[in-house]
Amino acid sequence: MNIDMIRAAHGRIADHVRRTPLLSSPFLDDLAGRRVWIKPECLQHTGSFKYRGARSAVSALTDEQRARGVIAFSSGNHAQGVALAARQMGSTAVIIMPADAPRMKIDNTRVLGAEVVLYDRAAGEDRDAIGAELSEARGLTLIRPFDEPQVIAGQGTAGLEIAEQAADAGIGRADVIVCCGGGGFASGIALAFEAQAPGLRVRPCEPEHFDDMTRSLAAGHPCRNAAPSGSLCDAIVTPVPGQITLPILQRLAGPGIVVTDDEALHAMALAFSRLKLVAEPGGAVALAAALFHHDTIDGDDVIVTISGGNVDADVFQTALSRYAA
């Protein structure tokens, strides 16, 4: 992984992704005790940053690979990104999804034209075995959700944008809190900053009890989560950090930050009331960190990602009713 790959991905996908803005709110600044800048990737195509990596990966395939089709594992956001990118580029997609994924994400993936294969992760069904069988039988190309160079390169294009937007806002030094599952988004952004904005430092953020990246960074080696699921933040629940992403973040990132599901719900409500943004729990953890863990952050400015907005209505209603502004 290097900056040249990210710049090349930017060249392939710039005309297809949305350049999301950098937003702010005086109310959120007061709550955090510093200026808070929000990168709302919930406004990206398919409702999350995952479209960047999916478009990058599918566009990097050969014509022959695209003709055979692609396959991906996902609880929803990577699924939708791959499904749309494949459809746009004349390919087909098979997506292996956990049966307990949010219903909206399953439905949206099907609407985007993908074949969805559900598996029971709670019962221990092996998605890798399912995927290997389908890939071999059909000649499909696997697009991993985070531990895939072209996916990381695509996610890194958000880092190029943040670097430019921060410079325009006069921000030379700041922590940039990034919602983190396997680390593809965080590592891509960190690589972009290394080349374009060395004063910006990535801080990965995860939900409580599913903080494998935070613990791995502290321990100096990969740490697994104890359970495969059980957080409202389904979009960023992964078993263990990626083999590619962890070394990048060990070199370039600051310490991780861990938030509770309730803090994520509170941040969702504030994003809606103060910024008119719809965030899902996993997409709101970075904002929650900036607002409720401000003592772990240095400097007058903090930048956060809202990485996705694909939330089921009942979860969103819970956030709004529990934390009415």
C-alpha cells in the first residue's frame, strides 16, 4: 500500500463518487470544547464510504474478471457498495451476508441487483467456506471488505479530500477520528495524510466489547473479539484487524477510542438535530468520541467521520426518542 495507489484510485473513481463536505455546528463545538469538523460519508452513494473502495476494486479488475462476476462478504455497507459498483460496470455480484444483518441493508443489496446468500454467524456457519465454494464453482473474484489493497486505496480518497478541506479551513494539526471495523477506512486515510497532511493524525474508534483494533494497537499484536456479534454498531463489528491494515495503523495512527452503544445513539440524535444528517450507530461512533470522550483528544480542532447512514427505522427512532434535543 502506498500513496500512488490512492492517487490512482482517485483518478479512476473521482467522476463517480460524491465529494462529501466538511461540516460544523456551533452547538457541537460547545459540547466538545473545541471545533468539531464532520466528514459525512453517510451522504456518499449507497449511504457509506464503502462505495469508494468498492468502485476502486471493481474498476481495477480486468474485463474478463468483471465478466465472470465478483463476490463479497458484508453485513451491509460493503455489500451495497460492491453491488452498485458491479452493476454500474456491467458485472454481477454475489454477496454473502449474515442473516441477522439489518433488514434494510439486505433488502437494499438485493434491489441493487446482487444475489444475496445469507448465513447464520451466531450458529457458527463459515462464510469463508460458503464463499470459497461459490467462487470456485463460478469463477468469481473476491473483493474483501477491508484487507484488500484496491479497497483501501479507494477509501484513502476520502483522506485526500479531508487533507484539502482541512487546509482550506486553516487546520494544520488535528486528531481525525475514524469509525473503524477491520481498518480499511482508517488505514487508507492515514496513508493519504502521511503524504498530504502530516499534521493530521488518525484515531480509530470502535464500539465497546468490539474494540479489536484499539486493543491490538495497544498490545502490539492482533487481538480478537470474544463474540462475532452483539453490538448495535453492526457496520464496524469485525473479528480481528486486517493483516494489511493493522501494520499501517501501528505505524501511522494514534491510540484507539472506544464508545458505548448508548453514546453512539446519542451522537446519532445530535447529528440529526444539529446537522440534519442520518447516521447509523457504527457510523456515529467517531462523533460520539469527539463529544463524550473529549478528554482523550488534543488540540483546538478535531475532525470526525460519519461513515454510514444505513439504519433501520426502529433503531433510528430509539436514538431520537431516547436523546430528544
